Amino acid sequence: MSDHERAASGIPLAAAALILNGQGLSVQEIYEVACESRKVTIAEAAFARVGASRQLIFELAEQNIPVYGFNRGVGWNKDKVIDKAFFERFNRNMILSHSAGVAPYASEAEVRAVMLARLNTLLLGCTGVQPAIVQQYADFLNLHIHPRLPLRGSIGAADITLLAHIGLAFIGEGEVELAGRPMPALTALEQAGLAPLVLGPKDGLAIISSNALSAGTAALALHECTELLELADIIYTLSLEAIRGNVSPLDPAVQLKRPYPGQLQSAARIRALLEGSDLWTDYNAQSLQDPLSFRNASQIHGAAGDALHYAIEQLEIQLNSSDDNPCVLLEERRIVSCANFEALPWTLAFEMLGSALHHLSKSSSYRTLKLGTPAFTGLTRFLTADENCSIGYCTLQKTITALDTEIRHLINPASSDYFSIAGDIEDHAANSPFVVSKTREILDRLRIVLGIEAIHAVQAIDLRGGLRLGRGSQAAYAAIRTAVPFLAEDRNLSADIQRAYELMKSGQVLVQVRTALHGGAASCP
């Protein structure tokens, strides 16, 4: 059962605590902890591994082995020797000096996703961090202490300028929200019965040097995208019903002749949504070759699904891997300088996903334009109830195409746009936080695009009348009509768009459609 369905049925969400060990953390589990307040617990073996890693770096330092971030400085200051007497001050200064992010600030869910992403990677024991810091991440999650975390200012070569703000809260500096109430971090720690951390060697680097902000917010974006692609199939079926389109491209036999996984999944879902529809027996004979925005929907949506699957696969490697530099190799008793903080592999997957989503937006926009054109529908121009008295959905064509233009510009690649900084040492970056952010902006605009298509589709279905919709498309029709009534005469369409957008975002269409597909017969609108 999905998250929305569990919530609608009153079943407690994610009641069992999530056991973390540095391996197997999924995008879905990040969503549950971030958005459903699922508690976390640390596996004993993982906690022991963290302690052993901490002990190892002390032993190596005692042998006068240079350790980056421990007895040596970081970045351009890598040549500076850090004396034992300066450990606490140096690490505290590292947190303070690297707190350089700017607004906007992360939501509660985003902060939780970021902290969980970093906690899991720390449990691999490749950092050498003191175990108390690991426990602090878990305590903050379980006690709902959420540091005030800016989202801009990282170039994506470890999110050091942003993650430092979590370190501020750990040492009792800066601001947090405790159970939704803003307050100074020190006050929150006192109320929660926690003490500010005293930082030791390498602790500052462990807190700030990872891609957890990018990866945590990326997981939320991929969860959003998973639901949006299902929603896109649902809205498409309404449009296909509305034009009396040809269902032959959905034939399983022809689909299997080119078995891309995303295409097969989309087509199967559309067939299930159309179960019981009279399209299977009474489609328009003139629709032998529908416009490609209709005929190719499972291929277009499926390509986005394949891009999504690849992005999830790449991100889940990131979520369960060490991106620490240097990397502690506990079993080999070594600490090795590396570049595992490079976020390009999964960031490129997001760039590809954005392009795939634009194809989805463009085809939805074209379907909407077709729905307002009598030559394709046989209905009134702009789907007016009375062509002599109203204008109908004429102007929405400008709205939807303007939004698609915004999406087109948001898909421009950003991962290759960087400066050489830090004395020309740091001459590569992936801009991962921004790539994730613009992907989420694409998803949000797509909800409006699909909402506008849905408004047109249900209006066309009503104007045509007497249709027997599929079980899934009927449920979607009913859900949309609860938010946007039939356009009998002209009215403020911005209000309709907003209601459709909120419906798309709420997940209620998915809940009602999934419920319908598990039983019950479709009825005529």
C-alpha cells in the first residue's frame, strides 16, 4: 500500500524504526523519515565500526602520519600543521568559517532528509568521526530538532558551505526548530536534554565534507517524480478518452516488440486505467493514426520512467557509500586521500531526467492544444459550453506554453558550469544542489501543466457525454471534478488552475485511482 493510501486509511505510517547500518538505504526510506517522521536507530555493529575507525586515526596520528583534517589543515590550507592543543578550536573554527550558505532555507522534510543521508554514510566507518556526533544526528532526527539550513551556496564538490550549519546546531550555535518551534540551538539542546558537542580532531571535516545536502534533497525529488509519472499516465488516459483515441498502440504484443522497461510499465498502467472503457470497442475510426502526443504517450512517459530508474539507481549508490576525503580503510588500517566526494555520476542522471521530463511537458501541452481544437475533437472551439456566449479555455493555451518554456530553460545543463577556486586546487564541481533544485522546479511546473490538461480533458468528456470511462479514468475524472466544476460560462480561470494544481500536488488523484483499481465498477459521468 502506498504512503497516501496508508494515510487515507488511517494506518500508522512507518511505525517501525528504520535500522541504519550504512547500507541499503533507499529513496523511499528517506521519504518516510523526512516526511512521515519515521524514527531511526543505529545498528550496533555499525556504531562499533565508527568507534574503531575513530581509534585508528588517533593511532595513525601518533605515528606522525599526516592526516588531512586531523593534524593538517583542509583545502588550500592542507600544508598547515594542526597541533593537538589546537584541535578543538580548529574544528570549531572550521564549522564557523564554513557556514556561508544563503536563503532560501530548507523545509523540515528537507533538513531531515539531509541529516539522514549524512548519518547513513557516516556509519560506514570511513570518516574517523567521534561516535557522539553520529549519535547526535540520530537524536536530532528522533527528537525533531531541525537546524536552520540554507539551500544555496554549495558548488556540489561536497556541500561544505551548507552542511556547516548543521554543525553550528551541534555545538549550540545558530538557530533550530524544535518540534516546529524556532529557537536558539543551545535552548533546544537544553530542552531536549542534550549537551553541545565538544569537537575533536577531524570532527569538523566529517560534519561539513559530504554531499548529503544534495543527496538528501535529491531523494525527495525522486520520490516526487515517481508519483508525478504515475499521475501523468492517469491524466493522459482522460485525454485519450476525451478525443476517443486509438488504443491499438497499447497492445501488449506490439509493446513487447520493443521492450523498454519504462515503456512497458507506462503502457500496462494505462491499460489498467482504461479497463472497462468503451474505447476498447467504440473508439473513433478516424483515429487510426492519432497525433504523436497521444499515440506515443507510453513511449514518452516510459523514457522518463527509465531516466528516473537510472537516477534512483545512481543516487542509492551515493546514499550507501562513503564520500569522505580522506577515506579511512579500517580493515587495512590505512587512511587514503581520495576524490569520492565527486558527485558527477548521479548529478548527470538528474540532468538527463530533467530533459526527459521536458518531453513529458511538451507532449502534455500539445494534447491540451489539441483538446481545444474542433478538428481533433469534433467539439466546440476551446471547449466552450456555448460558443455564442463564452470564450472558454482559449487563454489557457498561453499559460501552459509559457510554463513549458520555463521548463525548457530549466533543463539547460548546470553541472558543467564552475570556477577554479581555492588556489586553483578545486578546479572541478558539479553544482549538484542547484541541479536538484531545478529538477524540483520542473516537477512543480509539471503539476500545473498536467492540471491544465486535466481541466481540458474532463471538460471535453462532459461536452461529449454518454461515455463509459475506464475504471481508473472514471476515478480520476471524479477527483478532478471535486476541485474544478464544469465550465458552463466564463469565470476566473486562475482559480481553476490553482485548484487543479493543489489537487495534483496533494496526491488525492493517485489515492482515488489506486483505490478504484482494486475493486468497484466504473460509472458514467
